[in-house]
Amino acid sequence: MSEEEKKHHSSPSAAYLNRDLSWIEFNRRVLHEAQDPDNPLLERAKFLGIVSSNLDEFISVRVAGIQDQIRAGYTKKDFTGYTPSGLLKRLYKRVGQSVNEQYRSFRDLSRSLHKEGIVFVDYEDLTHAQETAVEDYYRDIIFPVLTPMAVDQSRPFPLVHSLFIYLAVVLGKKDQDDDELFFAILQIPSNLPRCIPLPHRSNSKRRQFIFIEDVIRAHIGTLFSGYQALAVNEFRLTRNSDLSIDEEGAEDLLEEIEKELRKRRRGVPVRLEVQKGIHPFALEQLQTEFETEIFTFEIDGPLDLGFFRQFASGLKGYSYLNYPPIEPVYPAEFDETEDFFDVLTKRDVLVYHPYESFEAMIDFITQASEDDQVMAIKMTLYRVSGNSPLIGALAHAAESGKQVTVVVELKARFDEERNIAWARKLEQAGCHVVYGLVGLKTHAKITLIVRQEDNELRRYVHIGTGNYNENTAKMYTDISLFTSNDDIGLDASELFNQITGYSSNREWNAIVVAPSSMSTNLRRLIQRESEHAAAGRPARVIAKMNSLSNQQVIDDLYEANAAGVTIDLIVRGVCCLRPGVPGLSEHITVRSIVDRFLEHSRIYYFENGGDPEVYMSSADWMTRNLTRRVELMCPVKDKETRGQVVEILQMSLRDNQKSSFLTPSGNYERPDDKEAPYRSQFEAMAVSEWKYKSE
């Protein structure tokens, strides 16, 4: 190894990319989809809303955590070479640049929408008929739910909720010459439409809207009689939304989480967004209260562009500005018969969402709940939709006398309240509900059905890379496996025994489990590829995941690179590995695909000297997945099914339209590809029968 290469290996900042800065780059790639003129206009608006919502979560969790470290006096560098204070300064600059770019995109989109007849109108530009209609709407709908809150010596600053829009109102007394200023705040009702539709001619395709905050601002005098409003400016606060739960000391985990959810409303302020040109007195009042000078942003446009997702989805009559709807195909193997168990005794079935329907999973659980031969159903639930039919099927199974065990993860961030409600409903129906292991999130997606057949019990298993959520299954690309493989079935039983009882770790027949064995097995699989390469045998790793940030895995990949292993990484979001560096990672490529659907599947391929092994997993290669969560990595054993998974990987590798390549500098670049255009998601949608050739 040369001196230059040794220097590269010894310098953390040279060998690794920072996780949080890499996340900023990911959100920038999402923003590029909002800016791409080849995307339908309303789809671009949805992408802009996603960018804003993504940033909200990043600020409330990741940035909040860095601020906590600074307050605690933590000064140690992370493995990418950053101290918390140094990273926070860098993030503040990068977030500021990103926000400015978002609002430039908003203005461009607004102009494009205007050309299509979708117009955001300023209050002063309303016609007489529109103004009359808006005044009626304000008087009848908005005014009754408004609550102005004064701030003075007798009335302390009221609680400001995270991520809600407020008006900061600076007042002076009417008919008095003194310069005394008064201050009040007003929450914009979140249960009313953000964009109010304006009257239009019945034969007109033109649709006009006005923001609710503009309507309230225009009528602010109705709330402060005897005072004159000198300035009315929007602001929005982001609080620390992470939960700190003492699981060891909690007698009832459900109650402990409910308590922490109430605390979240009073989380430490992290970011303050204010309208550009805000009155200095109002800004002083807000910064004094929230102490957020370091993360204060002046916004040149409407606060919270996240509204665009719902707005763009709810517009009627503009289907030509959206992607054509996709109708998921019901898996052909299950379409031939209504008996899932009969199919699975003959073969494994792989389902590729959203191109194939999640209804198959719902029907699978429904059949099990109604089948007299089914003795037990065991299932993990991490994120479930608000009206999930799975809950009803599980409840019905329990009420029918079946043994139903549901592992509900109460700590699934921002889904805690929904999961608590589901847990209570399942318990009332007679299900055994457990909340996983102390200190670990149960992130594995697995269902076990035990069925009496003749004189023996048979196990049927479903394992997925995504959540048991029929709504996200229409928007995320995931794979799921239905199998009656004996080894996988035995492992599934053991896994549930470990989660619900006191069963100790043992050697698994097929699956790999975190935190007990996944990290070790990943090292073994990667190192085995190095041994194959050293011996001149075929050696390759293809890994598709959401994020790659674990230092040990990255170091193992660097070692495999040095041994000559070809490594193709398909990482949608965060990637701390620095590819393409001579002497470090010249055999490693990293690409990210951002397109219509959220790339969410975790698939891992190891060439193994010409005898490939393929795994599907719930786990990304992140420290939290490998050490602080219950995760699964399951081999795809059936040859035909394995070939289908490999083809999914190959489709991603061929994508030259929506893939971006990570450069050694940490930036992403679109390929300058002279080959025929290939868009992996569109190719998958174009195949009416997506089942691919076997290996």
C-alpha cells in the first residue's frame, strides 16, 4: 500500500462520508425530481411536498440529537471526522441552501401550475365575488375556531406545538400616540384546508386558491378590537420529537410511551421558521422564548411546503398532470386457486410490490383466520395503516379460538399513537399482544401460521422487506416471500419464542437475526467473497438497501475491494462509504434510484464462487439495524424464486434514467449513458406478468 493510500485509510474524513450530510444529498435528489420537467407537473408538486416533510423529520430527530450532544458537552469526533458542533454548523449552511432551493422550485412550480389553470391568488387580487365568498367563509368557518393568545406579564407565552403554523401579531393601541408594542400569537387551524378553493365559472377549467393564513391576516382586525395590527407574520416551530423511554424501569411500556408522547409536545425547540421580513419585535419575542438563534430560517414563501402532497393528490380534473394510475396485478400463483396453503405446499411464491398486489397478504391472513385447521397465527406489526383489514382478520381469528400472538412495536417513530390503539383493539379481541424485547425495536416483518394437516403440524411463513401496510405497499417497492420451507418455519417459531418468552439464542437453520448474528454473518459473507477473489473464483457483491452507515460493514467492503471483489451498491438514501477512490474503493460503485415509487427493498447477493446466495431482509446496513433492532435476513432458497430476485437487482443496475452515481467527493451525478433509455420502475410496470426467467 502506497503512502497516499495509507493516508487515505488513516484519515476518517477521507475514508468515509458523513451520515447527516449524505442525507442532505439524498433529499436534494428528491428535490431534483420536483424540478425535472419530464415528470408530470402534479407529481413534481408531490415531490416538493415530500422534500419538505423529509426535512421536518430530519430536523426534529437528527439535528435535535446533535443539539442534545452539544448541550451535554460532547466533543468527540465521529468516525467520519466531525464533532457535533462542527457538524451542526455545516448542516445549518447546507439546510439553508436546500431551503432556498426548495422555494425557488416552489416559485417555478407555481408559475407552471398557473399556466395549467391552477392559481394561488393573493388576497388583494380577489374579484369582488371572490372576496365576498371568502368573507363569508371566514365568518362562518374560520373565525369560530380561532383563539388569539396575548403575551404579556400576566399571560405567559402559550405552548407552541411543533410543526404547526402560527401568526405572530404585533399590535399598537388605537388612538394613542405612545410607541408601546403588544404581542400575540394565533394558531392557524390545522383541521381546515390550507388552500381554500375560490368560486369559479362552471364551464371554466381554471381553479384558484387562497392560503388560509392570508385570509386570517386580512381579517386580523376582527380579533383585536381597540388595537391596530402593525405586523402579522407567520412562524413555525420544530421541536425535538425523539422519545427517551426507560424500558428497564417501566412497569407498563404502553403507559410509558403515552407519557413520552405527551412530553413530545413540549420537546426542546430545534428550528424556528419565520416569514421573510418579519417585524423585528416579533422576531425578538420568538427568539427570546425559543432560544433558537442558531437554527432560525427566514422563509421567502408559504411556510411548510408539505401541504403540496395532499393538495396535488386532491385536485380533480387534472389526471393528465399525474402519472397514470397503476393497478397492481394479483399474484398469478394465488390467482389460480383460493387455497394459499395448497399452493405453498408445492412451491415458494415471491411477490413484488407495488406491481403485485398487497391484497394477497390480506387474503392469506383472512384465509388463515377462517380455516378450522389453523391452530396459531403469529405476526409482527411495525407500521400499519389507519384502517388495516389485517387487524380485523387477526381479531376474528382470536375470537374464533385460535392462538393469535401479535408483536406490536410501540416505538415506531411517529406511528406510536396508532400502534397503541391497535394494540388495545387486539388485546380486547383476545390476541396475545407483546411489545418486543427491552431496548430493541422489533423491525422484522414476519408472519407464522401453524396448521394441523393430517397427523402433523405444518408451518407457513411470510417474510417481507416492507411493512404490513396496504397503503405504503402501493407506494414503496418491496418484495415478500410466502413459503412452507421447513427450515424457515422452524426458525420462525424459534424467533417468536425468543421475542415472547425466555428462549436463548441458538444456531439458526436458515434465517439470520439481528442483533445476535446478523453483523457476524454479514462479515462472514463479505469476507468469503474476498477469499473467492483471492483464489481466482467469481466474486461479487450486489446489495440493495435504503441506507449504508455502519463503519464495520464499510471497512469489510473496503477489504473486499482490496481483494478484487466487484461490489455494486444500490443505496437509495444515506451512504457513508466513499466509492471510486484508488487503493480504497476503486471496484465499488454506489447508485441511488429516486423515482415514482420509494425504493425500499433490501436484497443482498453474494456470488460465492459461482454458487450464488441471495437474501432478502428487513435490515439496512446501519448500526441501529445491526445492534439495536430485531431484524431478519432470509435466504431465497427456491431456484426459480431466486432468479426473480436477481432479475429485480439487474433491473436496478440497468437503470440509466432515474439512477444517480455517488462520486468520491460525496456528490451524486446522473450517468452520461448513450445506451437506450432504461427506467427500472417503468420497466417493471410495463411487464403485465412480471415473473422473470429462472437462473
